[in-house]
Amino acid sequence: MTDTPAPDASFPFPLEPLRGTLIERMGIEITEVAPARAVGRMPVTGNTQPAGLLHGGASAVLAETLASLAATAHAGPGRLAVGMDLNATHHRSMRSGWVTGTAVALHLGSRVAAYEIVLEDESQRRVCTSRLTCMLVDSR
């Protein structure tokens, strides 16, 4: 994860556990994490389908990653968020550059958190709209 900022007050938990995960393999860079909002970006290169377009599954990975990190921040110490439902509507394609995602909380409960995630291209045109619902559970 290049260019990932060092954890500070804006990051409610250390980002080191993200190393060696799908997040790192897809080149996702996390720039902001808070219970109500998370922001990050992902390169299109390396995350395409055979026709050279940004893969819809890659968009879903970015969306779920951002909302899950925000939900984990909301859950608090000793708890984590697990995805229950993810949907994605793809509005336009991308062949190059970076796709940026912003997850914004729709509901922050004690057991469930829900987010809308908007993915945009470098011209701030909407590429994908997703929604993720997470169950908040105790860590084991």
C-alpha cells in the first residue's frame, strides 16, 4: 500500500494488518478512516477484466474495503465489522487512471452499520454506487 499515511488521530486503528491482504494486492491506498466516512483509491491498471475495463468485482472490493474499515472504526476496540450485504451499480467504465471511493455512513447502530460508497474517476464522474451493510461483532 504505497502512499498510505502513517496512523495518527485520523486513523482509529493501525493499518499494518492490511499488509499481505487483497487490499494490498489490488493496490488500494487508504487516505481517511473514521466511523462516519472512509476514503481511498485504487489503480485501474491491474484491476481490469479481459476487455481492458475496470472489473466490476474490483469496484466491489474497493467499496467493501472502505465501508468495512469505517464500520470497524465505528464498532470500536474489541469489535469488528463483517459484511452482510453488498450491492453495486456500475454507471460508466474506466480503462486507466485511479478510481477514488468515498464511503459515507447511512446508519451507525450498535449491531449494524450501513454505508453508501461512491466511486469516481479522476474527473469526479460517478463510476459506481454501492451500499454495504455490516454486522458488528465481538472479536474472538
